[in-house]
Amino acid sequence: MHELFLFLLFIAIFLAGMSVLRIGLFNMSGAALKTFLSKVTDKPWKGFLAGTIFTGILQSSSAVMVMTVGLVSAGSLTFPQTIGIILGTNIGSTFTAEFMTFSLDRWIIPGVVSGAFLCFMPKALPRSLGMSLIGISAIFAAMSGFKTLSTPIAAYPSIQTLIQYIEGHMSYALIAGLLLTALIHSSSATIGIAMSFLMNGELSVSSAIIIMLGSNIGTCITGYMASIGSGRQAAFTAYAHIWLNIIGVAAFLPFVDILESTAAYFTENKGTQLAHASVIFNILTSLAVLPFARRFSNLILLVHRPHLKK
């Protein structure tokens, strides 16, 4: 039973690491990000690039979505301007999955020590860099813990039953990814957990990919919660995020085998295949919608405007 508690502890460490990393990176660039987002999103492709870059910088699509919802609520952005940003966040979020495929275990302790030292520096920039180093180190410590514990955790009868359901039924894998991500508010953590089970042979690549697809829907919960009470424009933004991910996942589910074989073409490492599959899925779905961003925003308004109070 202690393995389960340790696994939950490593989830907490991963989420804390993501939060600390995000704070450190935001302190270095947050004000500039807000100003830039409000000024350069007059065209969908500009918002797309901005969303991709800023999500990659902050290592969190949820953080950029919350920021976007806040800007819409404040009147700095209009709802149609956010479609490009949303599409960009989906691509930018894949940077974290690719980042987690690297093995940096030997740098965890030096990273924490160096980060702690920088946190005591008098200037803001070194302190922010120090927080970022501590956050990155915590993420890799958690990933190491996931890999170590995935085999003993998978030996639990209840977990074995769950894995059998996930392996045997696409819907269970999708729901597992969706619910776990909605619960912990981090698609990166969900993908990291799936990656650890995958690399230890407890999950197949196809099941891990479906869990990843579910996490793309589950991550919408953060933006939706941020939109509650923030006005109609913010609600439209949250609904657009939800529908974009639902439609994208629904379009790709019949082609999971093709997505798996395409990812396998680039690498034999199963964990890296999952990361590549996330990149391919998000790039293709985002680029498919980008030319129709204005029409898509009009569709969201048509569907949801009658049900939202002014």
C-alpha cells in the first residue's frame, strides 16, 4: 500500500514542480506576455503563434488559457481573437511531453541546489531562474518516481483490472485520461504517468495515446472554471476550447493505429512515441481549424449565445 501513497506523493511533487516552474518563468516574462497577447492577436495566425510560443515558455496551456480568459473578461481581447490563441496553446502544451522524454536524473540534485542558491540572490531575474530550476528538478524527480513505482503499482489487483479495461476498451482509456486530467488539472502529469507505465511495459502505445487524447479534453476544465462569473465573452472562449478539443479527439479516435505507426516511424522509444503522437495530433488538428477560425467563432456564438445571459 505504501507504493500507492508514494505514487500520490510523486504526483503532488510533479504538480508542485510545474507550479514553481510556471511561477519562475512567468516572473521573467508574464507582464510582457499579457501586453503582447492583447496587442498582436488581431489576426488568427498571430494569436496562433503567440499561443504556441507563450504556452511553450510557461509550460502550461492551462496558465495561458486562464490568462486569455482574464484578458477577455477585462475587455482587452474579444472572443474571436482567442481562437488562434487556443489553437496555439494545444501545440505549445506538447513541448512539455517532449521535454519529459529526456533522462536528466543525475541533474536533479544539482538543479535543486543551484536553484535554491539563486533564490537567495537579491535581484528578481536570478530568483526567478532559481525557481525555474527547482521546478524542472521536481518534475524530473517525479518522473523518476513514476517509472520506479509503475511496476509495483500495476501489480495491485484493482490496478490490473483497470489496465485490462483500458487495454480492452478505447472508451475506458479515453475516460481515464479525461477524468485524471480534470482531477489534477494537468494534462502533462497525466501524460507523464501514462508514459511511465508505457515505458515499463504496463500499457500499450495505442492505449497511452488514447489516454493522451482524453487528457486534451480534460485540460479544458481549468479554462472553464476560470470563465465562471467572468462574462459572456469569457464563457464563449471556454466553450470554444472545449469544442475544439472534443472535435479534434473525435476526428482522431478512428485513426489511433495510424497515429501510433506514424510516431513509431520517428523513434523506437515508446515514451518518445507517445510524446510525438501528442505533437502530431495537436499540430494537425490546430492547423486544420486555423483557416476557419472566424467561422468557428461564429459557430460557437450561434450555438451558445442563446443560452448565456447578458
